[in-house]
Amino acid sequence: MSSLIKFFQSVLSHLLRSLGLAKPAPAAPVPPTAVDYYDPRIRGGSFLNRSGSGGEPLNVIISGRSSPEVLTSSGFLNFARACGMSNECLGLHMGVPEPANLGDGKGWVAEREVLRQHYQLPFLGTCIESLIGGNHFRVYPQDGPDANSGALFLAVSQEEDATQNHNIVPDGYNVGR
């Protein structure tokens, strides 16, 4: 009886893997030297970027101990798409870069990317966000020579529509999160 059960478990496991329904293998353990992030203020950085409005808060941190795939550019884009966000409209960025200093030894560096709400329309949804407003975020990796945690710092907010010059909605730094 035991060998029959093992046989059916094996067949079922193979079937689930071939259909893409199998549970993923457990993630490799995080090395004990890994850190969530380094506080930017300790090495002269800030939790505010340099935007025209006096600085947007870096109000979300993706830990450097997260799944390694999520911390890559392509992996983070996949994660963001699962959250309803995507690249900017037609790949164009009309605003000015808003640098941040994460205290990692690189000084003030422009965001790696800006991602916008896509309204469930894969290719044109972020164009709609540019017109009518919505959530967006700027991504800054903490990967410099003095504090390389691999963490991603995000400036997340909800903005108004184009007629309001994309200003942040009231309490938009909290609403956007």
C-alpha cells in the first residue's frame, strides 16, 4: 500500500509541476551577515529625496533580506506589476529626476525608475495615470560601497491629475502606501 501511495504522490507532484501549480522550493536561507537596510542618516543621507517640494519621504523600504529576485530590476518590476504598477507611459519620463542620498557612499543619485498605476491596462494604463492621477513611486537601491544592503527605498505617493500639475493629493504619502 505504501508504494502505491508514493507512486500517486510522485505522479501528482509531476503533474502539478508540469502545470506550473507546484509549490516553489523553499527559499535559500538568508546569510547571517545580511541586513534589512542601513539607516541613511548615519552616513549623511536622508529619508527625504530632493524634489521641488522640499523632498518626498522615502516611505517604503523593501528589505535587503527579501527574496533576491525581488531586489533585481526585472524582479522588482514583476513584483510591482502584481501590485498594479508598471513602467511609465510609453517608457517616457517627463519630469525631472529627484535624487536621494541613502548614505551608502554614492551621494545624491537619481531614482532608478518611476513606476505608475496601470489601471489593469498593460500597455496604456500608465498613460491614464499620467492624465487622471493615481499612485506612483520612485525606486532607489541602497547599493553603494559604504552601505550595500541591497534594500530598495521607495518614495510612494498618490498624485492629482495633469490639470493639477500632478501635485500630491492631501495625505498622499500615506494614501499612496
